[in-house]
Amino acid sequence: MNSQASAPGKAILFGEHAVVYGVPAIAIPLSSIRARAYCKDTAHPLTVIAEDLPRPAVTIGAENFDRSDPLALTAALTMEHLNAWNLAGEIRIRSDIPIASGLGSGAAVSAALGRAIARMHNSDIPDCELSKIVFEVEKLHHGTPSGIDNTVVVHEKPVYFVKDEAIEFIRIVEPLHIILADTGIASLTRDAVADVRSLYEREPAHTAKQFDEIGAIANDARVCIETGAIARLGELMTANHHLLRSLYVSSAELDKLVDAALIGGALGAKMSGGGRGGNVIALVNDRSANCVKDALIKAGTKVLLETIAG
């Protein structure tokens, strides 16, 4: 059997970090960047090869895997779900999603791998079950994940997400013209999440107030998305960035790109994801897109992705 499976990247529009504490968040899939898993029949026990990941190859067996390795854990949990421990073959993973940049690389790789294993077993795995598997693997990446990455990546739909509540998919009425700018700095989300938790423990009242403000912005943003109020949506993105700065998860490089995007004419801009590095997401229109891209390049962005959501 030669087949493939894939999963998209993602961007958080609103609510990162605060979402861990039950505050609403909004995320969208980035279907133009993907992780892909290619299946190939062999006579050997299942081997997963991912040449662009830090640990490129693992061989899986019922008693032969390392649960601290994301590839191995994804494969093991999927095989356990399918009762398919005797699979043979090779799965080769390719991804054009930057690693450690807040774009859902880890969740996308896990989702693509899970789907590929199901196909090798001539089975289907429902999105809700695959999302649970990816969530378990996300704990290796993020420590205490909210569940938003696995949800938006597996279902590949925009989501309004509240931890431990039913998923709500949202409709984008007016397409969102988005530019992503990469600082070129890799950052581990789990470290930033841990630092926010420490801040919350030291200053619970002040930090909770910031979380509430982020949640209010996310609720306003949902209304904007579902009514097409794009200009107001941009203002809310910028406001969300300022609150994330107050949680100390931004950085000088991120702030520089946000400022550059706004000076270039973006409707709004903010960091997206764990912070301390990674990406800035800017909302533009057709008139401002080129000026914003030029401003970001002059500000030193390393990678530029332009996409339409919705």
C-alpha cells in the first residue's frame, strides 16, 4: 500500500495562554502549510521516519517504544486504539510547518501520523478519537496543553474553544487575509506556559484580571468574525497582544514585528502561540497587504506566509 495522510498547521487568533485557565480562545487552521505522512509496505515492524524532526526515526512494537518520544507515543496510542500492534511498514513524515513557532507543528505531525497508521490498518479513526490521541501527545510538547491545538488541527475548522467544554465551530463570514511573520527564534511553548503559571501563582488577582480581559476580547472577536466586522477584529488583535505583553510572553523581536505590521497598515497584529519567539500574525486587506509585507521584511522577518482563512 502506498498512500498518504495529512494535517494542517494552525494559528491562534485570540486567547493563547489564558485558554489554559478556562478563558475562551479562537484558532483557525492554516491549510496551506501541512504535515504529511507517506505510507509504504515493508516486511519489517512499523518504522516512522521524520527527517526534519530532532529525533528522526523510531521503530514501534508492543513493548518497544519510548513514551517520551512524540512519534512513538502517537504511534503506540493509535495502534492501541485500533488494536493493531502487528503492523509492518514504513511511514515517512514531511512537514512544511516551522517547528517551535506556535503554528501547531507537533499536533499536525501527530494527526498525520495517526491517520496514516489507520490507513495502513485499512481503518478509519474518527476525528474526535484522533483528537484525544493528539492531545495526549501534546502534553509532551506543552506540559499542560489547553486542547486547542489538537482540536483545530484534527478537525481543520475554525474553533471557539473553552477548555473542558463542547467544541464550537465558527463560521468566518468575511475571509480573513492574514500574513504570518516569523521571528526566526524557536521557543518551547511549555516553558512559556510554565512561566505564566508561576506568574499566576505569585500574582493571582492581577493575572486573573488579565485573563478575564483576554476572554472578553475573544468573545468580542467571535462576534466580529461571524458578522464580518474585520476592522474591529484587527483592533482586538492588537489589544490582545498588549495583554500578552503584560503576561511577559512576548519579546522584543515579536514587538518589533507587531509595530512594523501596524506602521505598514495592518488592521491589527499580535503574537500567535506560545510567544518568546515564533510568529506574529497580521490582519490585512487587499490594499495594505503589500505594504505590510514590505514593512515586515524591512523589520527582519525570517519567513513570510500569506494566506486567506475562511
